[in-house]
Amino acid sequence: MNSMHSLLKDVASLPSLPAIAARIIREVKRDKIALSELADVVTFDPALTTKILRVANSSFYSLPYKVDSLEKAVRIIGFEALKNIALSFVIVKGFKGNTYDDFDHDFFWRRAITAAVSADLIASKLQVKRDDTFVTSLLMDIGVLIIYMLRPDDYLRALDEKKVSHITTCEAEKGVFGFDHQDVGGEILKQWDIPENIYMPIACHHKTEDCPSEVKNIVDVLMLADLSSSVYHGSRSIEKFMELKRGLQDKLNMPDHEVSEFVDLIAEKTIEVLSSFEVDASDMKPHSLLLQEANEELGKLNLSYEQVMMELKQAKDLAEKFAVEAWEAKEKLRDLAVRDGLTNLFNHRYFQEYMDNELERTERYSREVSLIMIDIDHFKHINDTYGHPNGDMVLRSMSDMIQKTIRTNDMVARYGGEEFVVVLPETGIKGAVILAERLRILVSEMELTINDNPLDFTISLGVTTYDPEKGSKKKAEIIALADKALYNSKKTGRNKLSIMT
């Protein structure tokens, strides 16, 4: 299981935000800044200026007259609000332009913008609205996008687990990674130098009991905004609507009809704001209209309540069955692609890809990485004497022993035939030699029997370490050094280890 620190070591591989984003972030953090200075930054991107004015003139602000300049926009909506609107646009633009195979960017930002509009409206109702309410809510799930971009396969596995096990997104993320998107979102925004009043609520928007008292109000708003977005973009719309209704009535004592009108208003405002962000509104409609259309369709079916409930249950059961089967099949396919069928270790292909990634991290952070290459001595003699099935038993026993001996962040693979490789991230030559010698001794002490007769065998090992600070090496050179060291061990007597650096 990877730590969040380990995940964020790869943050340099993320797409960079536009340069204008960094400039606006710097201005957002300044206590005092002249309008002319911010205007110089914003007008550097004419499209951004146009979008800001479009929002200022939308029903989102419902101004009594047209705003045709940044100066006028500041006087009407406020200087801080203008800075945060600009920041929202550049961050969405920076990420929306990068596509990933299984990630629906439009859906992500449609949901985020709906939440941001909801948060602004809810905060106004609660009289706790801040100038950064919109951008804070917009970015509250940015951790989802970051985790997916850095670990796409693992994140898809977490989503599969969520669907199959009926758990929350945060629970599924913690099950796979040991942390969730709140943790990553708060930390990455902090690293980007986003102001504390924005990233602090994001770091705890699903766990109000743990959040600092000074951000409790905004966290309450974020939770309600998340429910609002789920009403329009989630799979359990009615359930989320009832949760939102209870939340609004608890906070604002809203009667039923006002709740419905308020949720409809969220859709109307969101559809207009989505166009400013150049995000497709898809088939988003006010909640009351969706209910009306659903009731009309139900009436056409002329089915009894009991029939409807029975068919819904059957459909749900069937969907759950398919989800479980699809998840299991996907897991099997994933394993088949990267695992050796006999030993269940990672295969040669995975080792090569892993080395590419590990060397990239090693060079980026100037850390050492070690490689141990292992070969079973006289393995042909074992196969010829005892038969291939017993030779396979030896390979499996070796694999199990190595897996139990290495650390959780080390990687072992079957290199081919009776050869194995162990990759040791952030490990120098001393640590690699200690592990290699331990493996050699453990193999020599293994107690295997064939037809009640003991089978003794040994291994030879080659060890090398790559330290980028001592000169750059290519992957092929590093593997060749470990192989050369292994050859030396076999040539000079076997059952020993050799070092090449």
C-alpha cells in the first residue's frame, strides 16, 4: 500500500497549470494589490477577461446593469471575488485540456461547478458566504483527479470496489491507498501555494468532526454542496435529494416547497455558469422537471406499485451481480497481464516497466535503487533428476520465500526460467547485500522433500546499486551489471553473491 508521500513524489509528472495560474495565485496571497496590477495579469489572457465579464453579467450575480470592464466588475462583485473567479477559470482550464482514457473530465468539472454554484447559494442563505466559497467548493474533489492521474489503474480498482461493496468513495480510496482524496487535495493545494483558507476546508470536507473550528461553517457548506451536486450527477438522485432536504431544513428551517425551488435554482444557475467554463451541461435539468418527466413515464407504463418495486429489485440484484462479475473479471485480467502464471510473481514485462518508473523517480529525487539478480544453481539437474513438476515446486517455493522476506515497497519478479530479480527502491549497496545474503542463507536452509527424500539446492546472486549522483546510467546498463555480477558468482563456485557497481 503506497503512502501519500510516495504518491505525491510523482507530482512533477502532472500537467502544469498555465503560467497565468501561478501569477494569479501569487496575487491572491498578497494582502494588498492594486486593481491595475491584477488587471495586467488577467488581461494577459483576453479569453479569461471575457469569461470573467460573462460571469459578472450572468444571473449568478443578477446585477441591475451591464458590466463592461474589470474595473466596473470589481466595484460590483468585489476585488477578492474577482481574484477567486479568475483563479477558478485558470485551474479548470489547466486540467480540462488533459485527457485520460477512462476519466470523464467533462463529468468531473460539471459536478465540481455544480457544487461550486450550490456552495455559493447555500452560503448566502446561511449568511456565511466568503469571497473564496466558489473556488473552495470547485476544488474540493481535486484530489480525485490527482490520484487518478498518478495511479489510474489503482483508482479504477477503488471505484470498482466502491460499486461492488456499497461503500463511500473515501472508504474505497483508503482501502486501496491508505488515504483519500481529501488528504491529497489539501496537500497538493498547499504545495501549489493556494491560500490556507481554501485548502484547509478541502482537507476535511467529508469529516466534519476532525476539522478545525474556524472552518466548520465552510465545511458544512461544502457537504451540502456535494449533496446538491450528487442530486444532479449521482446515481442515487432521490436518496441524495432527501439528504439535502434534511440538511437544508435542519440549517435553515426551509419548508418543502422552498427546498424544491432552491434545488431547481441550483440547476438554473449552474447551466449558465457551465457555459462560461466551456463545459457541456449535458442533459442537466431542474430537479422538479426531472421528477415530472419520471412520473409521466411511470404513468405510461400503467404498472402497479408492487410490480414497479419488484422489477426495481430484480434490476438492482442483476446490476449488482454484473458489477461483481465485471470487477472479478477485471481483476483477473489485470493479474494475467502482469503476473507469472506459475509463481504468481510479477512477470518480465512488468519488471521492465517498473524499472522505467523507478529509475525516473530515482533520478528526479536523487535516491539510490538496488537490483538483485538470482539464479537457482544446477536447476537443469533438478529438472532432469526429479522431473519438471518437482522443478516447478522448487520455483514456487523460492517465490514464496522471497515474497515473505522482502519489504512491502520492494518488488520481486520472475525474470525468466529459474532467474528472479528483486528491485529495492531507496536502498544502497549495503542494504542490498544484507538482503541478498539473507536470501542465500534462507534458500540453503529450506527443507523440501521429493518422495520423502530431502532436496537441497542453492542460489547464486548478483547485486548492483545505481546512485544518480555518481553518474547517469541507463536501465540496460544497470541490469547488465547485475547479470555480470550473477555470472561471476556462478563462475567462481556458486552459492554466493557478487557485487558490480
